[in-house]
Amino acid sequence: MSTPSLAAAPAELGFRQTVWPRMRNFIGGYASGMALVLVGHPFDTVKVRLQTEGAGGRFSGPISCLVQTVKHEGIRGLYKGVTPPLFATGVINSIMFGVQGLVVRQVTGGKRQATIADTAVSAVFSGLFISTLVTPMEGIKSRLQVQYNAAKNGATPTTQYTGPVSCAKGVIEKLGWRNGIYRGWMPVAFCRASNWAYFGSYEYFRQAFAPKNEDGTYGKMSLPSAVLAGGLTGFCYWFACYPMDVIKARIQAQPDTKPPMYRGIGHTAGIIYKNEGLKGFFRGFTPCLIRAFPANAACFVAYEAVMAVLPE
């Protein structure tokens, strides 16, 4: 066996100290995104359908939406639009967790443990960055989720796109990039900036549940603690941004026509309040909260599991 050269040692050390810690966050983030979608997408479909139908729509509530969707479209109806987020959320969460780690290192200088405030502030900037990547995926997902198959009771089907590729091509041809694929970027940016409540609350729960080491750092949480921390984190995030998420859904899932039914955040908020009052901003909140706990528990458990397996 040949002896490693002396020149290779500093390079390997540099990789382990600078590159690898960043790569670990990206890999852990990818696993978290896949877990989040697999567990949470059916709940998300119910949420988006209730948000876009509004008061007086075809569903009287989350149970009605769930029953009618399964009755007329089968279990597959709950997974409409799952392909874009299934693959994209893994990548997006990978970037989100990775960028979050990079921003935290910049805030702390890499010389001290991040505080809850450091984590929350960093999440605002990483969330704004990720909004530029996530808007097309969320727009395509929302459009597909509100397509309804022909119902047995004779209701008119609304199927327009056959899948994510068909949807993306159709939207670009009709409306272009800015008003089509990137329609709704502003509310997406506001929602993603609310990641302060996501990463900030998770750091709070992690510090509350994890054992503290002698050097002041925190150890690994037990599995039950990780599940609880992840689930509660999901609640905190949605309480911070849900009304804006309703506005986002209305803008992104509206028919691809000119002129648009909803022209922007203020215009959409005005229509919702005029027609439905304050309750309109919380349509679909129940399935959202039901989804929040298991989906985000799976997200952070997957992240922590991968980070525990990967060498430091």
C-alpha cells in the first residue's frame, strides 16, 4: 500500500473542515424534503382545494373534500400534482437546509454556536432565496391539484393539463414566464420568509429537548423528542403564514386566463375579505394543521437520521 503524500493531507483536511459540513446539510435536506412530501401531500391536496374553492364552493369542509375526492377520483386523486414536489422538494429542501447552514455560519462567523435569534434571522434570508426556486414548482402543483375528474354525479370535469410537463408547457405558451410560471412569486416570498418561525422554532425545541453537553453544545435528540420537535415546528410555521398561503393559493391556482381573476396580494385579499370575511383567510386550516405534525415530524426525523449516519 502506498503512503499518502504530504500534500494530500492539507487538502483532505480542508475538505472535511469546509466543504463536507456544507454537503452534509444539503444531503440531509434532500432526505427531509422527500419524507415531507410522501407523508404530507394528501393533506396538502385537501388544503389547496379548500383554499381555492372558498366559501360556497363544492366542499363543505375538509371531510367533505376528502370523501368526494376519494369517491370520484380514488386515492390517486389525493396525490395529484405529487410528481413536481416529490422530486423538486428534495432538491429544494436540500438547497434550503444547505443555504440555511451557510447563512448561519456567516452570521455566527463559524466560531460560536448559533442562537435561536441567529437561526431565525438567517431563515428569513434563506427563505427569500429559496422562493425564486420554489415558485414554479408550487404553481404547477397547485394547478394540478385543483383539476377535477368527471364525477359520477355528472359534475363538469376541469382537467386541462395531463401532468407537470404538460402544465409547464401550457402555462408558458399562454402566459409566459413572469405572469405564468412565476405568477404568485411575491406571496411565495412572504411565506418562505416566514421560515424564521420554522427554523427558529425547531432550534428552540431542539435546545429544549436535546441533552446539553459540557462544552455548551447540544447533543442528539431521542426519536420521540425529534418527532415532537418536528411536529410542533410545523404548527409554528403555519400559524405564522397561513393567511398569506391562502392568498398564494388563490393567485397560483386561478384559471390561466387574461386578464387574471386575482391580480396581486392586495387585490386578492380584498376579494377574499369582501366575499368571505376573515374566515376566508383560514379556509383549509384544519387539514393544514393535521398535515403539519406528521409531515414535519417526518421531515426533521429524516434530516436528523441522515445527519447522524453521515460522518462529521
